[in-house]
Amino acid sequence: MISRNENLCPLCGGEKREGKTTFTVDYQDTVIVIRDVPATVCAMCGHEWIADGVAEVA
């Protein structure tokens, strides 16, 4: 069985931390940008994850 540490980035192994990101979506003929969205961010590579509940509101 593979052990996973939820606090480590699956891409680079860096530590995931709470932070903020910019959420961008291309909707019909418009680009929508939402800044300062709560996210989990890798301290090493910068990859970002937005929780499902946050994305529903965004």
C-alpha cells in the first residue's frame, strides 16, 4: 500500500501551504479574473489548488 502525505505536493514533493491565488476563467467571449482566492500553494514549485467549496463560490 502506498502512503501519501497530503501536505506534500504530488508534483515536486514540496510543502503545501495555505495562500491565495488568482482564478481566471474564459466564459463565452469574456475573460473573468478573480484575485485573492484562498488556495493551497506549493512552497517549492508554486502549483495551486482551490478547494471545491471555494471554487463553487468563485
